[in-house]
Amino acid sequence: MRRILQVLLPIGILVFFGVIISMILASKEEPQQRRYAAPSPQVIVRTLEREDFQITLHSQGAVRARTRSSLIPEVRGRIVSVSPNFQEGAFFEEGDVLLEIDDRDYLAELAVAKSALAQAELELQQETARYEQAGRDWERLNPGVDASELTLREPQIRQSRAAVASAEARIATAELNLERSKVRAPYAGRILTKDVDVGQYVTTGSQLAEIYAVDFAEVRLPLTATQIAYLKLPSIYRGANPSIENGPKVTLISAGGGEAYQWEGRIVRSEGAVDERTRQIFVVAQVENPYGESVPGRPPLKVGTFVQAEIEGTTLEDVFVVPRSVYRENNYVLVVDQESNLERREVATIWENDENIIVKAGLNDGDLLCLTDVPYALEGWKVVANNETSKNEDTMLASGSAPRPRSQAGPGGASYPDQILQKFGDKMPEELKDELMAVKASMDFSKLRPLMGKIASWAEANGEEMPPNPRAGQPRG
């Protein structure tokens, strides 16, 4: 009996569970069948026409003064007074007395020089009388005979005249030193650093302060060779003036306190060498009267401010301006032919920016450019083309969702490299800053990840906090 149970019990258990599984499978609902819905054939198109396109080049840099110099005394002595404008950050005008050196020694030198001049003039008058008397005596005693210079006392009269000239020169030097005891501003400017104060003894050649002029501000802007090719700059040859008259216009933009401010300037010159590390060329933009209140509410353009620059480039003529969002695989765009079929059209671009691509070849006047992001862009797919109007500008998808463009933009529209440059400014080592500016200018973001690692290491070592990365945690497109 036990043996029979050992055989039948497992079989019974298997049969029991088999019945339960069969009941479960028999009671499940059939999956709902859905028919495939083809993408909507409605697309938005734009009729292409050739036009002229003004290129705008983007760069960045730090503001610096056009003229910067060290204030050095030309006489020695103790400082007895300083001007209220002789302090860091203060403005001064050309010719203002910034500080005064004790002038008593120079007043004494001037008095001695004047005394020497009076003595020399007395001797000159006496020698002049002797000179004239010698000439008359010789003519009376030796009529018609030439006399020697020594007989006529000509060497003595020249010596007396030289003594007077020397005394006058000593007076001029004493007066000049007396004038130099008052240190005057060489131009209208501002104090950058102050190195001395009242009571300090200074010598000739010691630095009193670091100053800079406020008539012009300059910004060195790096540009790639490609960007330079689209900038209207004359070639400078040996013997030519390197300054550029009426150079390309530049708009400098500085963001701060939630607002952006702009200054207008021009490119005035380009540097004569290519940077060996970044292979870039620097051009210099100049802004007139950066500290003047020419625009109400706009702060002055201070030295050291980091700015973004938009440079007016050349104008491309007879080109097609195409939205970058419709440029597929960096190779082709979609157009609708005369039979309302989609057609892939390979295009040759000559310029690109974040919004548009500029096409020189591959498109024709009157072509219908498809603006709709068609998920399945099949060659020859028949569609219904609707011209672009104000009503359907937002209708850009035939079905599905458009892929997000690859962008490094962060809050406020600034790219992540721009956020790093704005936050760290001059704190970052020049080598890292130049490398970051080169990557941004070349748009080669494949080099950005390893560079971000270097910058993060530097920031951690110096106790700095990296700005939040807008692409952190996003899957790769």
C-alpha cells in the first residue's frame, strides 16, 4: 500500500497543478488588436528663395585698458601731501596733481642757480667792455692791420657767454625739478593700485602707483582660422600701419545681476602671430569712453570684466538660410517635389550656427523645404504640403515627438563652457582657459569631456564649486 502511494501521490500532484494552469490559461483575455496608424501626411513647407546672410562671429575675452602705466617720480624726497583722488579706484583728469614731494631742496637749488646767473651776467658785461675797448685800441694803434683773436679778447668773451648759458641751463633744471616735485597725471585715468602715502621717502625710479587711461577699453578676442576667413580685415605688410580704420563692428555683452548689458565697439587691429597652443589668431576690439554714462542705467565697462563678443563678419550673397533643426545627419534636408513626394536633398553648407545652416549648393529657388520633423522620412512618401503661416508655425511634427537637439545650453541660454568662464573668470589658469575657449570656438565638443575633468580637478583642489551641468543625467541622443 505504501509503495502504491509513493507512486500515485506525485502523479496526482502533477495532475492537480496541470488542471489549475489549464484553467488559468483558458481564462486569460485576448490582447487588444490595434491597427497601425501611419504618420500624418500633413507637413509644413517653406518656399526657398536666395538671400544675403550677414555672418556674426562669436568670441569672448576680458576687458583691459588701452593705456596702462606705472607712475614714477623724477625727483627724490619725502611725500608731503596726496590728492583725494590718489586712492585705488579713484578717477583723475590730465594734469591733476596727485601728490607733492618736499620741494625745499629744489627751491634752494633754484636760488643758487639764479645767483650763479647774476654773477655770470656781471662777468659777461665786464668782459664785453674789455672786448670792445681792445678793438678800439688796436684800430687806433695799428690801423689797417688784422689783430689776433687773443688780442681782441674773443676767447674771453666766448667763455663769459658760455658761463651765462650754463647758469641759465642750471636755472631751467632747478625750475624743472621744482615742477617735478608735484607729480601730475599724464592723462585722464583711474588708479589701479596705490604703493605710497604721506610721509614716505621716494627716490627716482620707485613706483608710486599703477594707473590706466579711461579713454578707451580693449578686449583681445580669439578667432579660429575659419572665422578669420569670414572677417573683413585688411592684410598688413611690412611698413604699413597696423591700425584698422573703420574696422568691423563689435557688440560686447556682459551679464550680471540677472541683466545683460551691451557696448558697441570696433576691431582696431589684429595680432601678428598665431597662438602656438590653440592655433587661433587674436583680434583687438576697442570701445570708446567705457566709463562714461552714455546709456542711462548701464554700468561702466570695468577693466577685467569678462564679456561675450558678437563680431560683424562678411555678408554671404545668394545663399539659402535653412533652419538647423531640419538638417538631418549633417548631410541632407527634406523637400517636397512637384508631385507632393518627399525627396532627400544633399546640400553643401558654407556656414553654420546654433539656429541656421547656410547652403550654397544643393537647393534651388522655389524648392519647398519640409519644416515638419517626419519620424519616417521615406523617399517618395506622398504628403500634403501646407505653406508656412503664422497659424501653423508651431505645428512642426507629423507624428511622434521631435528629437531634442544636442545643446550645451544652460540657464539663461548660456552654454556650459560660458557658465564656467563667467563663474571662474581670471581665477582659472590661463592654460585651462585658453583650452576651453579653443574647444568652444571650434565647436568640437568631443574634447569637452576630458577638459571638464581637468577643470573639475582644479576646482576641487582650489575649493571652487563647479556650476551645475545642464546635461548631467540625460541619455545621449
